[in-house]
Amino acid sequence: MASSPTTTTVLEQKTNSLKLTLDHPIPSGDTAAEITFFKDPEDGSTPFYYVYSPPEGQPQTNIGSETLKVTIQDIRGKESTFSVDSSGFVALENIPSKLVYEDWENDDIIKKNYYPEIEKLLLDNLIGANRVFIFDHTIRRTTPLPNTSPADVRQPVMRAHIDQTGQATLNRVRYHLPEEADELLKGRVRIVNVWRPLKGPIRAFPLAMADSRTVGFNDLTAVEHRYPDRTGWTVGVRHRPAQKWWYWSGMKEHERILLQCFDSHGSQARVAHTAFEHPESLPEDGRESIEVRALIFG
């Protein structure tokens, strides 16, 4: 009796897919790719997005978008050109970590072992920093882990944005450190995200960053994020031809990007960013990454 081809077929497909990914060159170099930008509500009202189900009769959001093809330059080999205080981001190489790939499935391990690594990284690399308070992290995967619902997977964000406004940053200090907030807010306060792949090199959905020196004040607008019990704010990014966008090709596990979202000392170095589809990526390449968000004092 002939055997069923089902198991063999599935194994062959997985093997061929893996071979295709391994044989496919890592996308690199300057490229032209699509980025989705913010568009103002047509009625001129305050831009908003309901994080959960909106009230009856309300839309989830009132903001528009436009997707445009832009040049995105590769910073590989130019890493020293950028800094958090000028461009709003910096690329760091050869950063050690005790975590192995399996650890990323355990939030307790991440908080116990990865958070201290992030704290040290920020204190070592941000001039004037004397205290770090990590308030959350997000893992993003384009493909769910086994026995995981697709609804539980956080996908890469495919729109240009900044994670926090200035007011949202100050509110976070009061929310997380209420007893110390008055004193802490007398000094310098920053929010910085630390971004890295869980498994490298990054082949698909790399992170694009806009040099903050090329992003004008009028390119940005606050967007209300409405929760059941509070309102937060992110920043929508309008397109302007003068903007210069960059990415770090083929990021590996030992590499980190620091993304500054706000600096209370008046610096304009806050970086717009987004994931994008590199035209040389393959659908099966996928992406797994983690971003850790921290308040920086000093």
C-alpha cells in the first residue's frame, strides 16, 4: 500500500523554505521602500486612536495615512556618524548578553537578566545619565510560536511614529515614581528605547529611523491613545522630502539601537521610526525582536 505523502511533503516544504532563506543574501545597502506616514483627520479634529474597543458609535481611529516610497540609507559601516544627542539614535556593536534564544519566551527571565544589562548599557552610553527606570518591553514576531494564538502576537509597527510625546513622558514619571516625581522632574528626563533582534541577522522588516536633524517641528503631531482609564500620547509623523531615513542592515544578536523619544532639556533629537518591507526580503524570512523602554534621569 502506498504511504501518505502528507508528512514527507510538509518536511520537504520546511526544508526547502529554510534552504531558501539561508541561501538568500542578507538585504543590505541603500534601498527605496515604502513607509506609511500620518495624515491629519479630514475634519480638523484632534487625532485619536482607541487602544481597546471604542465607545458605541465611535470609530477606532480618525487619523489618515499615506504610503510613499522613500530612500532608506544603510548605516552599516557608518555607525560612528550617529549619536542620540544629534540624530536621535545610535547603533552599538559587540554588546554582550547572558540570554539565549529560549529565554525570550519567559518574561521573568527577561526582567531578571536582561533588564540589568539594559540599565548598564544606558548608563554607559548616555552622557549625564545617573539613573534608569525600565517600565516595559515588547517582543514582536511576524510568526507565532508553537501553541501560541496569532491574536497574541505583536507584529512590527508599519507606520512612522515616535513612542511618546513630552507630556506623556512627564506623566510616566508621575505614574511610575509618584513619590519621587516632583524632585526627579526638576532635572533632565529622557525616554530611550533599546531595540535588538532575538535571532539575527535581520532579513525582513528592519527598523527605519529618521535623522532627527531632518525632521521639522511641523512634521510631527500628537495622537491621543485612549484607554478605558486614561489617555496617553504618541507622535504621528508627516512626510517631508527633506527627511533622511536610515536602517542598519543585517542586525545581529550582539547589536543594539538606542532610540530617543524625548529629552526634557529641549533637544530636538527624538527619533521617528518604523518597520518597513525591504524589497529584497522574502516572505518566509520573518522577524523576531525586542524593544525595552526606559526613563533616564540625569
